[in-house]
Amino acid sequence: MNLTGKTVLFLGSSVTYGSAAGGISFADIAAEQCDFTCVKEAVSGTTLADLDETSYVSRLKQVDTALRPDLFVCQLSTNDAGRSIPLEEVGKAIRFILDYVDTTFDCPILFYTGTFFESRAYRDMIALLYRIQQEVPFSILDLYHDTDMLSVTDEAYRRYMADPIHPTLTGYRQWWTPKFIEAFQKIPEARHEHS
């Protein structure tokens, strides 16, 4: 998908926000490099699971329905894994988001994972995401299992990541954003064929 002049809606928590990079993330950098409008709905510490008014689900419902995004990008939140949210609750939230975006915005959807960190709960969430993809068509950018991301040197990793979850500004620019731009280019222009 060529995003020049288009609008991309990002939903996420601290990684989408850019909490370890002064509020600048791959979303802002990709918008600058690919010349699209970035609408970033990102609040640190929030979950996919609809636990309170800060959840992904609650915040998505508050996005202006007049917005016409050409692409929707959602973070598979590490906070759900960190808080030991039951997988069924995470799955319910993912399915709601997919259905809501499809019905409300009718645009292609990309879910993305964080890069590798030691977490069985997060690995289970990624496996769940792939199972849901068998039921509903959407794209996945799996940075967690990406061989390029896994083969980075220790020295580079220390420059790229502030901690096991949050990239630095250099990490976003040099390590994460190229993967997103590559993923954006692989997404079909429209998910639905209108006759």
C-alpha cells in the first residue's frame, strides 16, 4: 500500500506512543518518511483487554467515527501479558477491535508485536493472534519472531532498546521503522472488493 497523502490510525500503549523516545515512535517517523497523516491514539500502561476507560477497546470507541483512515495499526500490548490478563479476555478485545474497525472504518488492519523479550504469556498472545487471523483477514507484523530482529548484536541492541520492551529513538529510526514501512507496502490497497 502506498500511504503517500493517506491517513493511518495507530492504537496502542507506551511502545506506540514512544515513551522511551520523548513521545516519538515508529508511527511518527514512518509518517514523516512516507508522507502520511499519523493519528496516534496511544496511552502508556494500557491493555487490549477492556478493564477500564483507558483500555484499547474504550479508547477506540472514542475515536471520531468521521475519521476515514486508510489503514489501522494496533499494538499487541505487552501490558496484558505483564498483568496476567486471561487469554480469553485478550482474544475478546482483539476480536472486538477487528470487528469495530471493519464496521466503522472499513480499512485494512495491521496488528504488530513487540520485539523478543522473555515472556510465555506474550508468546501465548502472539499464538492467539495467529489463530484469530485464521478466522478474520488482517495482517500481522511479528517482530517477536523476526530473524533480522533476533540476530542484532548486543551492542546494537543496547543502542536500540531502553529496556526489553521500549525502543530508544535510535531503535525506532534504525531498527523498527524500516520493518513497518516494509509491512505497509505489502498490505493490499483495500481489504474488501466492492462490486
